[in-house]
Amino acid sequence: MAATTEPAARERSAPPAVPEVILHGPEREETGWLSWLTTTDHKKIGLLYLISTFVFFIIAGVEALLMRAQLALADNTFLDAQTYNGLVSLHGTTMIFLFVVPVLAGFGNYFVPLMIGARDMAFPKLNALSFWLLLFGGIAFYGSVFWEPPAAGWTSYAPLSDDAYSPDGGIDAWIFLIHLTGISSLLGAINFVATIHNMRARGMGWGRMPLFVWSILIYSYLLIVALPAIAAAATMLLTDRHFGTAFFDVQGGGDPLLWQHLFWFFGHPEVYIMVLPAFGIISEVLPVFARKPIFGYKAIAASTASIGFLSLLVWAHHMFTVPTSNALLAFFMISSLIIAVPTGIKMFNWLATLWRGTIVTKTPLYFAVGFLATFLIGGISGVILAMFPVDWQLHDSYYVVAHIHYVLFGGSVFGIFAGLYYWFPKMTGRMLSESIGKASFWLMFVGMQLTFLIQHSLGMSGMPRRIYSYPAQAGWEGMNIVSTVGSYLLGVGIMVSVVNILVSYKRGRRAGNDPWKANTLEWFTQSPPPENNFDIVPRVRSAEPMKDIRREVARAGEPAGTVAQPVS
Amino acid sequence: MLRRVVTVPALIDVLAGVLAPEYGGSPNADYIWVLYWIGFGLGIAMFLLVEGVLIVSLMRDRFRRGRPDAVQVRGNTPLEVGWTLGATAIVAVLAVVTFVGLPAIVTPPASDPGGLRVADGRLYASTDQAPVEGGERPLEIGVNGQQYLWRYDYPGLRGRLFAYHEMVVPTDTTVVLSITSQDVAHSWWIPQLGGKMDALPGHVNQTWFKATEPGVFRGQCAELCGENHASMTGSVRAVPPEEFRRWVTQQTAGIRASQEALIETRRSRNTNQ
């Protein structure tokens, strides 16, 4: 494998220079911190993504626990108002821009090339740039903690975010973050599109591509379409703040509604950017652990694409309470209701995949089932919110806080954890502990329901989101205590998984190439995969190439490498 | 026996309080409440169906040694077409129901008998009088959000009349609100009197309510508006029409007196200098 081709040795006098292969012995993979800084290997970059986004996840989780501590009691004085508003903004921004979106890019980076039988991403150096832009975006943003963190929420609504009302630098740090992580995601998305379109193994047509790769493809297209809108909005906000323009300033002829439209034109596709790859992970995990092919492969791939398209047409359902004509309200209600149909199709297909399967109850399946059970609630509350007169009551209340967390925690985060437990053996060569993993799952699952289910009721009894304190006579204290207790349970559950990772990385059972008897090509290579991924790229004959290879090995009694690519 | 009769409705009341939005102050809030229950009911049906199928699968289809391998089903077109149509039908029902309920929620109705109406800057009882020349209007109140309080103006009435924090309105009277902001975005929300409406600088947003019973209805700003967002509360006090007339007279006189006092202070200060 590690071979170099050199021109014929000089000392030989024969004029026709015949290329000659000289083997110097296997090349050592580089290690040490410098190799991580300079790497262009998609797997190392993938790991850098996963590790740094998990650090941001923990930071944002701590911010959430601080807020829950403040809200546990009525008239609490643990945090003051401005600190709380800062935490609201840091938590939301971090979770969205520095955790959910990039952690999915991390999984994509690591596994898309492996799943399609490629040796790296299409543009390895660009890939490295994407990661470093993300990290420095995060660092620039968190730099503001030492001065004035932004305090206008993750949505940074103008005019509150304008210089008249937020003169200090927190909003500028937020704009920096939007631009740096935005360029990072944009370059990453272009890289994914180029890789997926051009570098699939022989025989892997669109109809045989793994569903996770489908979801990363749609994720990438959505990023390319949606990110320019927020980049433009953030630039306009920057010039409003520092160079005297008035895009969002009524006094200067601008309009704060412009911000909301631009923001949500990005913001709603962003929701599907955060959840589609999690759908993809679920579509990979369920058939493996049900020992049954995915039910309705084409319907799932097609629903991913149609959700991607529809997600560009629903943004104003975040703005049902601004002055809007009834015709527009009706349009955005109908488009938002329609998007529930492809999402429902996915849900039914997943259920049918489990139905009459042979369900192997390992931790990745626990998280995948947790996803199904929980995301469903987020989907249903989403449909109720789409009915705009009902939204007038529920909008900007804790009902919406509950809804987004059922979608983003119950959906994305459970999907991410399913992927983590599923792919950890491939990335490290070691199995995660099943018992600790299941303990973590139950803590997270129960904690999640305790934290967020009750918030629907809080919202409906009138508690708006983003308030740092509430009076005792409002009657919200009991429900808030339940929510806070749940959130700490959830935090413990996540830490149990962190411990699991740290312990199993050194001491876990050896995984071998294919511990789950899975369907896709990443399980064909070693765990962890060598730098070049595959010595032989298998030929793909179905949507489950690894299953074909296992069957062939059993039939021919020959090793996987031999049956995968018959010499022709 | 009697206890059971008393507690069952009480229990239902508590459940409804937890499971549904606030209502009961104004007809539009009640209509939204009904609409919510239709959506919630269908949602619960869907929830039970999906979770039921999931639980049955997980209990029944676990891997056990000696069980034959699962049949390798890859799809079922009639079934898939079926659930696509089913899901479409559910969302279509919700859209239709919303459109049916919409006019009653967005159109301000006439005031009830016993309420008030406004014509030519004066308050009239809404029954027992002939229509007033020049046309009648509902009671109009301008709501102005400011960091961190609400100001209410009564532009339809003669004399200068405004108030802060607490809006006083007559019962059984349709009140139309014109909501705006003079600084950042706020959101007007009194849950029992209907949905919220954003207060945006440069825009006027309209909604209405009709308080059917006297009482104080509380709410607070629902859009993050800065440091003291949490303390930006607002309330509506609905009082019988007679008491409202008294309040108008008193408040107008009070405003007048304080303005005259202000003018007097300034004049005396000027003459002193």
C-alpha cells in the first residue's frame, strides 16, 4: 500500500526509462499534535470536529443548567437579568452554530467518504480550512464572555441588536461567529456535494447510496441555499451598527421586519439542516439492529429531498405574530402543514423497519428508538403550532421552547448519540460499554421528558420564553422545579456517556471490522480505518454492499478482500 | 356520591388547565382554545398510534435465540401510498378547520347588549338607543410598547386619556387594539384575552378582545426586549360600563389637572428667573 513510484534509477544506462515500483516498507501514520494541526485526512478532521463540537456541547449544556437553576424558584436572585440574557444567547447560539450543525459535519466528514468507498473528501485542504474556521469562529464568539456577551438571543432581532440598544461588542462577536462558521459550513457543504457527486464507488448509483449520505447531500444543498441570507443579514447589521446605514432602523427608513425575514429564510432551513442528518443516522441504525432492510428506501430518500425543498417555503411561520395579511398567513400555514407529510412518511417507514424485525437491543438502537418516541412529540407540536391562530397563543412562550427541544434534543441529539454509539467502534477500534451506555440513555431519556414535557404546560399557562425571573403569584414554580430536576438528570446522563467514551477509548473491548453486522461500506475496512481507507474498493451491487460481501464470504469461504472486488 | 359529581369536573378543569392554552376572558381566546383542542386531539390520536406500534414491535420482535430470521421486506407500495394519503388527509382537515374558525377569531364583532360603543368621541350604551349619526366605532385603544412598560392611549374619546401598565376597559364591549412600539420589538400578550401580537417600531398591528366578565387579566411582554424584559408586565382590568365611565372622567380630569399643574410650575419658574 505504501509504495512510491520513481523513475528508473539514474545509474542504469539503458535509455528507455521504465517506471519501477520501489517499496520502502510500510509508511508510518504520523502521530503527535503537529499531525493533528496539519492534517488533511478526512478522518482526523472528522474527529477534530466531533471532539471540539462536543466540548461546545458541554459548555452550552452548563449554560442551560445555570439558567434552569435560576428558573427553579420564583423571584430567584441566583443570576441577574443581564447575565441570564447573555446565557440565553450563548446557549442557543452555541448549540446551533457550534454543536448541532458542525457535529453533523463531523460525522459526515468521517463517514461519507467511507460509506461511498472514497479515499478522502474531494478537497482535503478546503476540508481542513472548514474545521479551523469553525474553531476560530467559536473562539472569537466566546472571547466576548470576558467583556460583554451578546444578550439579544440566538436570533439577534433588530432593533434590539442594533447599536442604539446593544452598544457593546457582544453582538459584534456574534456577527463574527455567523460569518466564520458560515464560511466554514459553506466550504464544507461544497466539499460534500463534490465528494458525493463524483467519488462514489463503482456500482453505487443514486438508488444504492446510503441514506445517511443522502441526508448529508441534502444538508449540504440547504446550507448552500440558506447561509447567504444570514450572511447578508449579519453584514447589514454590522454596517447598521458601525457605518451608519439603516437597514433595520425605522428612523432611517429601514425596517426591523427585514431582519426577521432574512433571518428565518436561513433559520428554518437551518432546523432541517440540523435534523436531516440525524434522520440519516436513524435510517442507518434501525435496519442494522432490526436485522431487516430499511422499509421503503426510495420513499425515505425522496422525503429527505422534498423536506429539503419545502423547508425553503415555511420561514414565516416563525413570524405569525407580526403584521401580515391573511393570505400570507394561510400560505405559510399550508406549507408548514405539508412538510409534516414527508416527515410522517419517514416516521412510518422507520416503524415498519422495526415491525417484525429481529431487534437486537444494543445501545445505538436504544438511542434510535428514543429518537422515534421523542421526536414524534416535536413533530405533533409543530403541526399544532402551524395552525396560526393557535400559534398566536403559543408563540414565544415555553410551549415553543418545549417544541424546539423535542425537535433538537429529542430529534437531533438522540440521533447524534445513536450515531456516536454506532460508529465509535469504527472510529477507535474499541466498543463502548453497553451497560454504561444504557444507563446514560435512560438518564437522558427520562431527564429529557421531565425537563421539556412540562414546559408545554408552562407556556400555555402564560410563561413567555427568555424571562430570567417570574413572580410567585404566577403559579409557575412547581412546574419549573420539575423541569429543573429533569435538566440536571439529563446533564448527569450526558456526563455518563462522556465517562463511557473516556474509559472505553483505552479499555473497551476490541471491535473488529464489523461488530454490528452492518450494511454499509465503512464496516468493510479496519477499525480504525487506515489512512487510505480501502486497499480494495468493493464493487457495489445493492444498497447494502456489506451484507452482499458477508453473504459472499459465507458462500465462497474466502476472505472479504477477495470476494469484494473480483478480478475481471 | 355528591363528592364524585363535584370532583370529576374539577379534575377535568385542572387537566384542561395543564393541557390547553388559557381562555375564558374573550370570545377569540375561546375560539383559539377550541381550535387547539381539535389539533391536540388529532395529535394525541397520532401519538398513541405511533407509540403503540413502536412498543408492540419492541416487545414482540426482540432477538431471541432460535427464532427464525426476520423476513426481508423492503417495502409495500399500497401501504406507503396509504399512509401518505392518510397524513395528507389529517393536515388537510387541520387547514380546513383553521379556515372555518378564522373569521370569528380575527373579525371584531359588535359589542354585546349592556356594553359600550363609541361615536363622535362619546361613549354610548350599545342597546336602548338609536344608531348615532356619524357612525359607530368599537372602543379603540392604542398600545405602545416601550422598554419596559406598556402605554395605552384612548384616541377615540374626547379629551386626553392615557394610562400605563393597567388598561381599563368596559365589559361586554369590543375593544380594538392598535399595537406598536417606539423602540425595540415587544409582543402584547394577555393569554385569557386571546393570542399575542408583536409590537414593532414602524408597524401597527391590530387585534381585539371583548371581556365578558369583570376582572383583571394579566400578561407580559413575550418578545425579548432587553435587560428588564421579564418585568415588562401588562394587565387589563375589565369593569362594568358605568364604572368605566367614571374612570374615564376621573382619569381625564387627573391628566388635565397634572398638565395644568405642570404648566403652572413652568410659568412660575419662568417668572422667577
